[in-house]
Amino acid sequence: MLDAALVIAIVYLGVFNASQSWGDLCSLVLFGAVGWIMKRLNWPRPPLILGLVLGSIFERYSFGKSMHWLRTGSRTRPIGSSPASTFFISRRSIRR
């Protein structure tokens, strides 16, 4: 039990010492409470972490790629440029 208390104290000191902001301590407590609640309810925690870390990065780059594809793809690939046409072509092939 003493080891856990020592680790928690070092974590709190490290978080506060990094930027000397009380907001960092509040976010540590908030995310710790969310993680503890998720563990008690047997909810998976890695999807939440991946969503928080990679969500904005994925959104930024996927938006840029989709805009590039809409500008260039509709002229070079007219059949596949429309998601509706792709949907109907795949539905027709599934029925056969």
C-alpha cells in the first residue's frame, strides 16, 4: 500500500511540475475518475484513449484527403466518385 501511495504522490508532483498549472491536476483527477468508473463497470478503456488521442488527428487528415479526392477524383474516376453509385453497384452484385 505504501508503494501505491508513493507512486500517486510522484504522479501528482510530476503533473504539477510539468507546467505548474492547477488545470493539469484537475484533468488528472477527472480522467482518473473516468478510468476508475469505466473499470468498475467493465467498460473497455483503450477505445476511449484511442479516440481522444487519435480523433483530432484522424479528422484533420481525413478531411484534407476527402477534399483532395473530391477535387480530383470526380474527373478521373466518374463511376466511383459518387458514394451512391458505389452503393447501388455493390447491391446489384450482391443480389446475383
